[in-house]
Amino acid sequence: MTDSNHYGFILPEELILLRDQIRRFMREEVKPIEDKLPHDATGCSPEDLEHLRAIAEDMGLTRMAVPAEYGGNPASALTQIILAEESAKCRLGGYAPALNAFKGGPPNVIWGGTPAQKEKYGVPCVEGDANMFVAITEPTGGSDPRNNITTRAEKRGDKWYLNGRKMWITGAGLATYGIIFARTNDGEEGHPPQVTAFIVEPDFPGITFNEIKVIRALSPWEIVLEDCEVPDENVLGEVGQGFGVAQNWLVNARVPYAAGCIGIAQEALDMACGWVKQRPTRDGMLMDKQAIQWMIADSEVELKAARLLVYEAAARIDAGEPGKVDASICKLYGTETAGRVVDRAIQMFGGMGVAQEMPLERWYRELRVKRIGEGPSEVHRMVIARDKLRNTDGGVYFG
């Protein structure tokens, strides 16, 4: 069965039904609560959040990336992509895990820990209100974590001591615990330094959090580590193998990240289409103007292309294929396309587009951040280009 509404991808019927179910939930349950919130609110009341999560739980829409043995409802990557796109249309579906209606569980890296780590840190995120952050980026940059990480970890006795700073970490000051990546060996000549992942709690000695105000309402955090004391049993994975842990998380996070941006942009385009169809001008309706039609056409084409890239990446993940380059393609094209589409929507609305009674200007600010988060566009271009050059022999005429 093909779907003619937005998608140029042949989705299985059960996924079309799921997508429509999520849309109804967002429209009938989430949006009425969101409409009562201040324009830049980053969450709702605990009572409303509990109400929404109970409904999502009954619908089977929670903890889709959590293994079944730990209380999850594991779903395919494509299923998670559909949820990410549709849920992002409201703040209570697309914001940080501690604030949204779907309670997705902790980032996947925690399930690669020891049994004791899974029970202590993973299960409370599933069964309770615990939540976590992942801290890679530093003031010196986060685009090349293997080489740019300057935060250091030194082992003394049975404990590690971390020193350094992490920047722009989403949810850090609100989290129950987090994973911090630190250099444990500078590496031999010609080899990159070794990086290790550590599970860190906010009450460990030597760690402080500072909120950073940015262009959007949801603030990231600075983490300052001054001889932060971490037990040896809180090393996640093997010492020196943290880069592999980081890659696993980054690749799996970037595809739904792009899907959420596409969902926001699609909603903005649909709103703009509704507006121009009922907006009169001196000699007809706004929708009759060629300039408007071209903005709509360009936006629809770009969104379809972005969505197909995301679907292809999800299909590769489900097939167990390497997804690093596909994730970079999705993240690059999805975030940049979404920014262009929302910008055009604002233009079509005119003055109303920047009014705070509309969500467009808030989306515009959020999407600007998303071109930097999860790796800036320039880094993803570098990843894509390097892969292409490495795997291309010059073609038929220059082989």
C-alpha cells in the first residue's frame, strides 16, 4: 500500500497506521496542553506530563530503543524515525527526553555497559524518572572528538580523577547522571590519543554545572571537572575504547535528529499552505502568486528528498549495515533543508511569521541550533567527501 500524504516511500501498512496514530495523539492530546504554555516554555506540569506519558505507554510508543529484557518496546529504526518526525511537531514530543511525552529511555550507549551498570543506570531511566546526558564537546571544539578532547582522566588507586570542561551539553544540569568522554592516553607518535567513557553522577566530588543561555529557550550546560572523582567500576566499556562508544551513540542519534527537523519543517510548510489559501491580496489570493508557488514547490521537493534519505539510512541500520556516512548525509541535508523551509514559511506569513502567537519564529531559532548540534554541517560535509574520495576510482573516463 502506498501513501500519498507527504511520503514518496512505500511504507508498510502497519507503519502508516502507526504514523497516523501518532499524528492523532499529537493533535488531540499534546497540542491542547502545549497551547496553554508560554511561547518559550520547555516543558509542561508534572501532572500533564504524567498524563501524556500514560497515554503514550498504552499506545506502545515509549522506550522504543530500550532492549526488551530491560522493559523496553524495541522497534525498528524506521519505526523510531516515524515517531521522531511526527512527535517533533510539538515541543512536548521533540525536546530533551526528560521533558517529552514519549519517555524514550537512556541513550543506547548505556546498554553496552556491564550488567551492574545497566541495572544501576539504565533501568531507572526506564522504570522511573531518571535521565542522562552525553558529554563530548569541549570549548576547543567537538567536531573531531578523537583528537580534540583535552579533558583528562588519571587513575589513582581504585579511582579516576577527571579534569577539564565540557560545553553545550543538552540536559546536563537536569540529569540524574551522564557519560563523559576523557583522554586517558596521548597515544603513540602517529596514533590518535585514547579516549575513555565514564559514567558520572552530579554529586560526585569535583563536578559543577553552569547553564548557558543561547538563541533557543532550551539551554545547554557547561560542565567543569576539577579532580572529579569517579569509581573504577564507572568506566563504560574498555579503557581507551571510548571513541567506539561515542561513534555508536552519534550514528544512532543523528538519523532521528534529522527526522525531527523534517517533522518541524513539514508542519511549517503545511501551515503556510493553509495561510496562503485563505489570504487575499489586491488581485486574488496569495496562493496564486508565482513567487509563493515556487517557495511551496521547492520546500515540498526538498522535504521529500530529505525524508527519503532518512528512510534509506534507517533501512540500512535495520539491515545491520554501517551507517556513519548515511547518518552524516541525513543530518546535513535534513537540518539545512528544515531551516530553509521554515524560513520560507515565515516569509509567506509575513509579519505573522515572526509573531510569538505562532510557533514559526521559535522553530526558526531551534533549527538554527540544530545545524550545529550533533556535529556542524561542515564536519558532515568533510565526512561525506572523504568517504566519496576514498571509495571512488575516477569513473569510466578517468579510471
